[in-house]
Amino acid sequence: MEIDRKTLKALAADTRLDILKSLGKRRKTPSELSKELNLAPSTIIEHLNKLEEADLIKKEETGHKWIYYSLTKKGLSLVKPKVPTQFIIVLSLCFIVLFAGCLYYVNYISGYERPSTLTTPFTEKTQIPEEIEVPEKIVPTISEGNLRNITNTTNTTP
């Protein structure tokens, strides 16, 4: 099915989409659609004319005073597609999971192991000494005299 400019313009209004959905159930008269959608009959007829111009619905004259509107093949394919979209989505997800499972199984069978740690090219060249000496000037040592001064300043009351 080819979607042209007229079809896109006809599908641009929510009311027209509601009319298409309603006609997807069965053929109806403009007065039935008017009551169902709570719109004026003149408004419904205006929307029906736009849908008819886009070849989404057709007018059926029965020879009586009533005129029925029903979906064309083009309109029916929009309202009720042959293959439901949800089915296609679920089927494609199943194929993705199956493919991922097959890859995992092939890696498992071949004995391929993932590296346990992340390595970089610089790791091999850079050697880190096991013990690092820290100069005493940076880390002060606490002697008994220093400890007395600290405790005396904290214990004094104002």
C-alpha cells in the first residue's frame, strides 16, 4: 500500500482516525457516527468527504434514503494490518536473544575466556615499587611532648 499526500492529510485529524476505527468494525451511516463520536452530523460529513477523497472509505448507496460508509482496501489495511506490529516486534526480539545465546555458546565451547582485569598498554612498562618511602617532614610523628600539648589544649575550659 502506498501512502500519498492526500492520505497523510486525511490521517492528520484525530476525528478521522476515530471514524476509520469505527468503520473498521462495520459499515455505518453518518448519523450513527455522529451519535457515537458526539459530533454534529455536518462535521462528520465533512470528515467523511476528506476520507473519501483520500480513497480510505467508500460511499455505499443502497437505494433507500440511507447512505452507508465503509472502508476500502486501503483503509482496511491501515486499520487492520495483515501482520500485527506486536507480532513482528516479539519475533525480532526472539531472534536477537537466540543469536546472542548462540554467540555465548560458541564462545563457551571454544574455551575463550574473558580477561579478569582490565589491562592497558602502559601497565607492562610502568613498574610500581612495592614500598613507597614517605619523608618524615610530610608525616609528623607524635611524641610524648606533642601528645601532652594536644591533650592540654583540648582539656582546658574557657
